[in-house]
Amino acid sequence: MIACVTDKDFVKFDAAKMNENRKKAVFKDSQGQSMELDAGKQGKYVSVSELNDYTLNAFVSTEDKRFYRHHGLDLKRIGSALIKNIFSGSYKEGASTITQQLVKNTFLTNKKTLKRKVNEMFLTLKVEQEYSKKEILEMYLNTIYFGANAYGIETASKTYFGKSASELTLAESAGLAGMLKAPNNYSPVYNPDKYISRRNLVLNLMRENGFIDDNLCEAAKEEKIDLSAVDTRAATEKSYLDAALIEACLILNSKQEQMLNKPYIVKTFYDGGLQAALKSSMNTEVKTLSGDSASRCAYVVNNITGGVTSYIGYSKYNIYNIKRQVGSAIKPLAVYCPALDLKAITPATPVLDEKTDFDGYSPNNFNDKYYGWTTMRRAVADSMNTAAVKVLNSIGVSASIGYLNKNGIKTSEQDRNLSIALGSFYNGVSLQELLAGYLTLANSGVYKSVGFVDEISLNGKVLYKKNTENGARVFRAESAYLMTDMLKTVADSGTAKVLSDIGFDVAGKTGTAGVKSGNTDALFCGYDTRNTYLFWLGAESSDPLGSEITGNVSARMAKNFLESAYTTLPSNFARPADIVEKKLDKKTFSEKHALAVAGVDCKQNEAFTELFEIDNCPAVVAETPENDLPPEIKIVCENDIPVIFADNLKDNQRLFREFEGKETKLKTEEIDGVVFATDKKAAENGIYAYYVKQDGKIVSNVEFYYKKVRIKEKENRKWFENWFW
């Protein structure tokens, strides 16, 4: 212990820190306004004199029944816990008194070491010397965590029962005290049965400790939970601040109790207008197969700063930065944009979408539907799984993981396989990491971290400031743009076509994951020129969503948001100078499964256009087959008689002559493969038109000025014929 006391890292008692428990952190929005509506979780500092005795006794019975008899350390409890830990071979059993818990929340980290434990004991004894039991209990009740991001008994009382802590009933007091062990697990909102069981256990402890009699105990057990009193509206609107608080604690490596009970000023990127639009878009509740409410959340991030401007989360679990299987939403980041960046593909590259075995791995398309030969653009738009795995197989898993890691998406050794093309990751993918990957695409290939917190300061000193300007390049600007344009097709005519009439450019991708009985995840991740957003619906595999709940449902939520989020519409995506449009030959694609630039005579319905990097365009020009060439008319005169040659004349085509408005069909002959007609009736000087018709339409024609001149000199005939050519 002496070594611990003299250690430079030993935390000393500081009365100022104890007094800070009366001060509260302030969270501010992007305009510098205090987020009072969301900050209700902190509540006011409540004195124990305002609370009923049974409320105080409920916590003492549950957390520290010898609180009024020891001097901070319960030696009997410490000995019992020590024996249990020795036999279990772990550090599972705690023995912390109320004073020790207050010390941990005020001075120390959660790290479990012998040095920290000794430090805690010394601080506990010092606190007991400096403060009365009443003061210690008061500070404790104002700092402890009750779930739903409610810190302190006043906030918890308003959050769960819609009343001040001074108005709590005996049953409600016991219920709150019972929640401390595992607030979310014993929540009256999400787990009422467990809440009641735990509440009744606390009531029994109060009876055993002589705080209540049998009649009060049994009467309190009969009290029902009135869920209508729960502040669900505030809980919904606190989603953003909940996440911002978690992030701030991670930044400072601080416990939430310490964070909230010090005068930190936390500036966020919160935008009240976007939050209102987001909340409205998420109002439709989605059910699991059993009829329970599905978890759902949505993020909106500013493209320039990387700051989360709005966030909504509905779940019985803490879903901040939750890791899930994201399905096809990973394809742009793990497969297609890396392949574009490596110039391994273009949006037009042919790919055969068919059932394929990759050394024992045989992915299925949705509904086992396969499209045959198609372009990469359509493979993305229609979310073809086999095509995605083929591309990943061609560029290599290592290359893909390299790009994912540069985008901030964490992977494990178990992820080094082709299934990551379809979003199957050993530990799942963080929704916030996925969002940051799409933000990279929105920012022309430059990665920026996604965050709720802009700045943290304490007593005028800035402790943290988010880097909103500089980023790290992951993809070339050209490949990021091509990916964006392909993702526009997803929104225009693909799996997210519900967004096709939104009125401005939106790029995005749907994703669905599930089990045989239903889907567990359905999401849409997308962006425009201002914001990047993610909408997610989720459930457990034991009680999944219906199979009809796919990424398209999440895309509809995105549409609901976008329709009300903007007072002026975002601009469209700007094409880089090195991206060019080429007209490609359809026949070459369909017959040879290759790319060729369409010839100058290629008809509009025989070609399609696509975008390319200027140095990665098809070099071959499509050859026009001889059968597709139009007839070529040549005319010579033999003894003043026009002879009309029609090269490449087809069986369904006929040769005509027109003179002075009168059309005459000419009889053709063929000698040694040469087709010609002799116009012996051309008798008048003037302009004759000779043409070929097919199905009543002229497909080739030439005008000929005929002047009847007889030249007898044989040596001049060849010159005469060439003149008419």
C-alpha cells in the first residue's frame, strides 16, 4: 500500500471535485444554444431532505445495508467478496459501499487493478472524514446512472414516472433502486417483468432490514406500473444527446457519471431542423414476427464537417454505434469502388450473373433470380450477389480489406474470405463506420471521421476539437465519381427506386441480412451533395423482421426525410474533367460480351452510353457487319443507257427510279454476284433519282444528271463513264 500511495499516478482527494458533483455538463447545438430539451436527463440537484425516508432506505437496503454503521469500508462484505473471487478465479464479486461508488464516480476510472482499489480505499476513508453520511448519500443519489441516459434520482424519476423524486411512491423507489444493478435489463419500459421481479426483491430487503413492515411490503408489490407516465417523448428526443455523451466519454476516457457531473461544455453538430425532419421520417413503427417493436435508427452527417447533425434511435438496447451484418450496403466500399479505383472494371464492364461455385462458396441472388450477362452498373443497381463476389475474387480479398480499413471499417482475420462482398463480417460492421465509408464517396474519395462532438472544454480550456477540414484520400476522385454515378442508378431504377422522383441527385445502396425465418437487418445508406445518411431497421435472429422488410423499406424512410429536410434543393453531383461519356455498340456487348465504341453509322437503338475515365476507355470501334451495310448505288452509262449497280442489295430491298415525280421499279439482274439494272427507258435529259427501298422506306439513294450524248470514239468511252461516277 505504501508503494501505491507514493506512486505518481495515485489520485489524491480534491474537495473541488466533490463540489463539482453539484455542477452539470452543458451540451450545445451547432448554433451555440444549450440543448435544454435534451439535457433534462441531468435534472436538478436534489437534497435528501426533499426525499421520503423510504426512498433513501430503498437504496441503502439494496446497495449498502450497513451504510450507517461503517466508516466507508464494509470489512465484512470485503471478506465475503474476496473469498468468492478466490474460488471463482476472477474479479467478479464486488464489495463497494455507497461511499466507494461515489469515489469511483468522482475520482477514478473503471480499470480494475490492485493499485486502483487501494487508491479507492484511501479516498473513501478521506471522504468519510470530510462529509456526513447524509451528504455522502445525497451526492451519491445525484450522480448514479438509471439507464435511458438518466443520471441522478431526480432525472430518473421524471424519465420513468413523470414526477419529481420527492413524489415517488414506495414501489417506485424500490424499482429505481433495483435498476442500478443493470439499468437497461431491469427497465420498466423494455423489461417490465424483470423490473417487477427486481423491485419486489428490493421490497423484501427493505422488510428484512426493518425499514418497512409486511403490510407496506405486500401493498407495494401490488402496485402496477403505469407506462403512460414514462417520458417517451423526451426519451426519443434525447437520442442525439445520449450518443453525444457516449462519444464525449470515449474522447476523454471518462465515465458518464464523471462527465455529466462536471462543468464541461460540449459543443455538438446538432441541427434542430434536421432532427425534426428525421424524427418525422421515423415515426412509422415496424414490428418483428412476434409483434414486438423492431429496433431502428438513423443518422444524418454533414459532408463538409463529418459532424452528425441529427440522430434518432429506438431500441430496448444501446444501439449507439451498434455492429450489425449490413448485407449489400457494403458492396460499394468492399467491392465496386476498390475495383474502379484499381481500374479493374468500368461501369460498363460485362459480367455474367449466374449461379457460381467459388471453391465451395456458392452465394445466392435474392429470390434465386439471375440476370445473365449484364453491366457492372446494373449489377450494382439490382444488387446481384454473384457478380459482386466475382469482382471481389478478381481484385483479391486483401485489396478489399485494405480499402475498408482506410475507410475506418475494422475487420478481423476471420473476414479474409469472399463472403465480405455480401456484408458477412465476423464481428459485424459498425453502422457509424459504414456511414463514414459512404461519406468518403460523397467527399470525392476523401475519408473523414464521423462524430457528434465538435469541441469539449472545461473551465475555459479546450480539451478536444474535431478535425473538420483535413481528410485522408482513399479513392481517386474519378473512381469515387463513377461509383457515385452507379449508385445514382440504384436510386433511379434499382433496389432504392422509391427515391427516383425526389427531384435532385441521390446516390445510395440498400442492404438486407437475415436468417431463414426472416430478416434481421434492413438498411439504406446514401448521400447527396450536402449530407450523408443511414437508415436502419433491426431485430434479433430469434425474433426477426418479416421477409418483406428489406432495404427498400429503409430507403422509403430516407425519402420521407429528404422530402422535408431541405428548403432549397441540393445541387447535382459535379462530373470531374477526366470523366467522359462514350457511345457503345449493343451488338458487340450482347454477342461477344465485350465493349466496343459504336461506329458513326450506328443507330440510336443499337447503342448505349456509359461513363469512363478518359484513360480507361474502350479502344476498339465496333465493326459494322456486311449484312448491316446499306446498299451502295453506282451509275455508269453504256451507249447512252444508264446502268445502275446496287452493291449489298438485300433480298427484301428493291431498286427504283424516279423522274419528274413518277416512280418506276427497276428489274435487277445478277451476274457473278454483281447486282445491276439497265434503265433503257431513260430517254429525257434531266435529273433522275435512283434509290433502294425496304419496307416502303428509302434506305439508299443517289441523284443522276442524265444527258443523252452519243460518243462514238471508243477511246473516249472510259473517260465518259468515269465522269458520271
